[in-house]
Amino acid sequence: MQLNRKGISEQVADTIKEKIQTGVYQVGEKIPGERDMGIELSVSRNTVREAYKILEAYGYITAKHGTGVFVASPEYQIQKMTETFFVSTDHMEDFFSVRKILEEWTVKWSIENSSEEQFKQLEAILKEADECLKDPIDVTKLADLDHRFHITLANNSQNIVLIRIMNFLIDLLSESRTKSIQIPGRAAQSVLEHHKIIEAMKQNNITLAQKYMKDHIESVEDSIKSNVQEL
């Protein structure tokens, strides 16, 4: 193995990562321990240990105490990446910037791939939400329905990578979503915005549906920002 000026442990991590990506090491497979990997790559055991720490931080491998090191699933990799990027409210603006892009594509692909039955599922979610807006407002149920609306849209896109990313991104704001629903008028506003998105989708108007989705995400972001101390 030839090493360049990049840190040795990083170079080793890259080499192992390439083996994972090319299928030399399969998901769930136990890979060589530090000593054996060091012999295989002609580097020290300590270097391999550092490389494994790098790979574990990025979600490529998982270390099980007393058992060994295993190749992680793609879902776990995405989870680790999203946790790294969006770990605090300091990254809220970045979070919503990414989410707007993803949700706009979600709408497009959902329109292109949804059946009539799938549209009915979304309408059923909105019907439930309308009922929850009646006094007394069921905040917990509304938060759950908001989550279901966006995840159902993602599922309807039939884009596996998008579905995985959206699940993790939306889950990261679960607590904030529940509290934001309690902001006066926010719940009703979100449900209304969801209705507008679905109506545009039913008309097969991708441009309008994407606009409504972008407006919706920006509206939620503004509500959270203006009430950040309460959240």
C-alpha cells in the first residue's frame, strides 16, 4: 500500500472505505481486527485503530465490544451523517436550506410516481388533521400527522435514498416540531399549506406544488426562529 502526504490514518481509512464501497467487505460482515488489518496494509496497529475511529464516526463501520468491527448498513451511514450535520439549533438554517431542496424534489417525484390510492392516503391524513384542529386541539396528534404527511410524500417518490435521508432529517426536528405546533396559529397554518400542496399535486402542476412546498418549509422555519426561546 502506497501512502501519500495525507495523514496515514486517513489514508488507511480511505483504503478500507473503498473496500466497503466496492463490495470487498459486505454490509454486516466482520472485517479484520486492528492487528490483522495492520499486517494486511503494512501499517501499525495504532494507525488502524485511528482509521477505524474515523470510519466509525462517518458511519461506515460499527464496533461491537468483545465481538469485533462490522460493516454498517447504508441507513446507518446516512443517520450518522445527518447527526453530524444537524446536531444543534445552531445549524437550524442549514437544516431548512437542505430540507427545502429535498422536499421540492420529493413533491416532483411523488407527482410522477404516485397512484390514485396514494393521493387518497395523503388526503386521509389531511382529513384527520382537520379534525384535530377542532377544540380542543390535539397537539400531539397533529405533530404525528405532520410527520406522516411528509414521510408519506417521501415514500411516494419511490426514491430509496431520498426516503432514507428524509426519515432521518425529519426525525431530527421531532421535538421542535411538537413544540412548534403549539405556537398560536401554527398548526392551522401548516394544515392549510399541506392542503395547497396536495391540490397542486392533484392538478399535476409540479412547479406550483414545489412553490407551495418551499413556502411551507419557509413558513415553518420562520415560526421556529421567531419563537426559538420558547422552543
